[in-house]
Amino acid sequence: MEKQEILKYVDHTLLKQTATWEQIRKICDEGMKYHTASVCIPPCFVKRAKEYVADKLPICTVIGFPNGYMTTKAKVAETEDAVENGADEIDMVINVGMVKEGQYGEVLEEIKKVREACVGKLLKVIIETCLLTEEEKIRMCEVVTESGADYIKTSTGFSTGGATFEDVALLRKYVGENVKVKAAGGISSLEDAETFLKLGAERLGTSRLIAL
């Protein structure tokens, strides 16, 4: 694949705690220049970034990030605030502890409530694959499919591991046809990016590909 073909699948990402507006503006400029799928940025910068890029580039932000153990009410409020500030896409983190306790119904209800708060914006559900067993990953494919979310996403990039080829292939196998897969965390080469896409990913969350 050509470089530009790969970059159109990229959510150009900057989620470091030390991120400044100047750095966010820089990745917005890069996203517009290279026609990335979006920029994925902290919620506090969404309004300013949306005003800066106007309709030239989708703005993605994160909810319940990075640990996912906030209350559902808090995640819904975060989502409503992000949408009000101009977010086009929402990447939410599930409550992994609920998954570990087998509370899949509660996880489903939380995703549905965040989905409703998105009011038609794209919703990607981060399941943090590095913390889940294979059985839990498969069950989460079923939950995300039922929830009506647009994407299932591998990782925050802030836990013990990121996207793997095996996980992307697994998610693509078990998630519903109407749900897309986003690989994120540790994607550091164009070769790996292309492999993820061939395995069925339709978005790539990375901070590194533009620099390459």
C-alpha cells in the first residue's frame, strides 16, 4: 500500500498528560496536511481544536480514559460535554473490572448509554485486549456488536500492551459485520500498519506514523 493510502486510516493521536495546545495544533496541521482519518486528542482541547480545523478534519476524543473505571454517569457527562464542544468521534474505555466479574449486561448498558449521549457521532469502544483472556475478548465482541457502537478498539496505549496482529484477527473474526476494528497502541512502522489493515482493521490509532 502507498503511504497516503495507509494514512487515511490513521487517527493521528496525542494523549500524553503533558500535551500542550501548541502540540495539539501541530498534530491538527499534520492531520490536515496528510488527510488522516482524524486527530485523537484529550477532551480539554476539543473545543479549541474544532474551532481551529473547522470542517477540514474530524476531531476524536477519549472518554473514561485510560482506566475505564469511572461511573457510567461520569462517562455519559464526559461524552455530552465532548459532543457539545465539537467532537466528531468518541473513543470510550470499558470497565474492565466488570468484565472480570462477568457483568457483561452492565457493560452493555454502559456502552448503550454512552452511545445515546453521542447523538449520532462515531463511537469506538476500547476493550483493553492486553488485560483480557481470549474468552473475554470474544464475549466483548458480542457485547460491542449488540451495543450499536461503530468500532471495537484494542487498546488505550496506556496499559501493559498495545495492538497485536493476533488480537486484531480475533476481533475481526468474532465482531459483527456492522462493527469495524480499530488497532491502537504501539503501532510504530508503516509495515505493521499495513499488516493490521490486511487483517481487518479499518482504523489505526498511532502517534508515530506521521513522523516516519
